[in-house]
Amino acid sequence: MVDNGGCSDKYVYTQTKPGGHCFLPSQIKHEGLITFGTGVRPGDFPWHAAIYHMNWLQRSYKCGGTIINSYTVLTAAHCVYESFSLIAAERIIVQIGKHNFHMADDFTRERQVFKIIPHPSYNTSLLLDDIALLRLSREINYSDYIQPICLWNPNTKLSEKNLGVAVGWGHTENDTISDVLRYVELPVVSTITCLMSDRDFFGTFLTDKNFCAGYLNGTNVCSGDSGGSLAYEDEKKVWRIRGIISLSVRRRNSEICNPKHYVIFTDVAKYLSWIRQESFQ
């Protein structure tokens, strides 16, 4: 998560009632303000999850994800593949309510994955249909720090004038993983504008089921943010997921993103029927 802008105190939330279906506006009270950047406080984005891959007895952080109900986390399909093969569900660990990257907070909870459901049309080479569901082995207990987000309202159009909010622990402007969860506000960019910025890259990966967002000034999501959400607050002050961070242009001779390029997001609105069918069975 790279941000060249200032800080903000505008995202302050509270929990839904236990059993509530998705995330409502907040009244959590915090002491003090965030300074020097765009870190967030515990509970500010309670739908965000951290996805880890287990290798023998070690775990490695892979991606972000989004809680959409008490048994399901939504993420990018490429987050559950290694060497073009779907990994075993028992090798994935999901942490929820997580704020500090390098340690577990008192309110952090952990779940194993019972089943991985990648989109049946997912293409590992072109990252087409880059979306997957993780069915958890145990139910999530909601709290001030752990809540689901609402799915996109199909009657709502995505406007380039509105800023979406993405969160993650991805690489910062110092090329290191962030110690705490951070957020960035990103505008949607038209397909034409995106293509004109890098025709070879975006001409290969853009489809009618994804979209571009971001800036060219270095304020962007980055490596490590993949799988996380791009969320919008609707007119009823309810937060809804519209995008899943999918892929971006890499720096030359590097695996790290180039934050001065736009980013491709999977368009959740194009998969609502599939999500509901698979996640509420």
C-alpha cells in the first residue's frame, strides 16, 4: 500500500449487531489521530482478512481477503494457486480482526479453510475470472473488530467520480511490508485511459469483467495487497465491495509492483450470482 498523500480521520466505524448480514456505519471511539501516512486503527476495516500459505511448519503471508458472511472469505483466485496449481485447503490459514502484521492482536482470530472454490473459468496465465471463495472450517464470531462487508448492489453504477477504499499490508513507499493495516482512496479509471497508459499490459489483461483504478503518482495498492477489496460507502452509509485487487504492472527486473501504474480489479458486480450460489449453500 503506497500513499503519497496526507492522513485522514474520516474512516471510523462500529460493529453490526451479532448475526447482522453486513457492515453498517460506525461509532467505535479511538484515542488520538493517525499521523504520518494512512495507517488505520483496529476495527476501522473489520471485513479485511489476511491469507497465509502453510509450508511444512512455516507460514508465509500471501494475500488479503474480505469477509462476506460468517463462513466465507472472498479473495483473488491467484492467491490460492502455486505454480499454476490449486493448493490444498488445509495449507491455507486465514486471520481476521488483524491489525498489526508482525504480531497477533488480542482481537485477532484464526480459521482454517475447509474448501477452496476458485471460479470455474479462472485462467492462471491471463488471470481471467480472478476470484475465489474460501469456506472456513469454523464459523466467524463477529465483534467490534470482525465484521462482514455487504456485496455490491446490482442497481448501483460504478462512477469515476467516486473514490473507493482499498486496505492492506502491501509494500509501502519504502518497499517494505507495512507494520500495520493501511488504506488508500482510489478513483476508477476509464478503460480508454487505462489502455493509453500502457497498451501492451492492459490490452492483454483488461476484460469486461474487471476494471482499472488508481493513480499514476505513486499512490496505489502494491505487492502484498492482492486479494483485498475496493469498497464504497453507499447512500445509506453501508459499505459494499465492488473490486478485488487482481494485478498490476511490475517494475523492470523485479517482482514488486510499479505504483506509478494503474491497477486491475476483478469486478465483483459481474459475479454476484456465482458468489451467492457458492457462498450460501
